[in-house]
Amino acid sequence: MAEVMRYTSPTTLLSELQREVDRLFENFFGGWLRPEVESAVWTPTVDLLETDDAYLIYMDLPGVNRDQVTITFEDGTLQVSGERVQPEHRDAQYHRMERWYGRFFRSFNLGQNVNPDKIKAHFENGVLVIEAPKTEESKPVRIKIS
């Protein structure tokens, strides 16, 4: 029987390498031996923006509902963890499987200038949106020149 070779595109290989590098840095700098980090299988892609008033995080989580996500803020670090469950397909054979399933984890050091009581999160079309407002003391103040 002839062995079938599977083609993997360079883009897919680079994406996998980026995920592994991200996971390596998060494991190294994000707190050693935490169970949520150790058990993470994949790393969602993220946009992190900073305005004068808040940090905004946009995390791609298609197929994940809010009950499968945990968000915590402690000591200036925002952590997002959860799990995307693989749907069960009986009597089906996969020909291609590119989406990641299982546990995920991300952490962001936002510092102490975040007001933890006002952090909000919601989903928009498969994207988790987190708004972490800054404290009043940390907002920039415009100084008038006399």
C-alpha cells in the first residue's frame, strides 16, 4: 500500500511556529507551572490596544461560548483561559483538520493602573472583547503652557 504524503502550506507551518513561540514566552514569563498554562493546547490570536482611557483586547474565539471562558485580573495581570470543545462526528473521516481544540490560555501584564471593578467583556461575532479601563490617576493630563 502506498503511503500518502500530506502537504502542509508554509503559512500553516509559520502559524504553528508562532503559536509555539507564543506559548514558550507565556510559559516562561507568564508564571511558572500554573495548571492553566501547562494544560493549554492552543493560543488564540489577539489584538491589544491602549487608549488614554483603557486597554482593549480583541481575542478570536470562534466556536467558544461565554460559559467556556474564564477571565481574571490579579496583580496587574489579566488572564483569559478556557476550552473549545471539538464537535463529535460519528461515522465521519477527517480529510483536513486545521482548527485548534482543547484548552487555551493567554495572559497580559497591564500593570497596576487598571480599575479591576470596571473591566467588561462581551462577545461580538466570535471575538471576545475585553475593555480594561485605567484608573483616573493613570490617565494622561494635558498641561497648558503659559
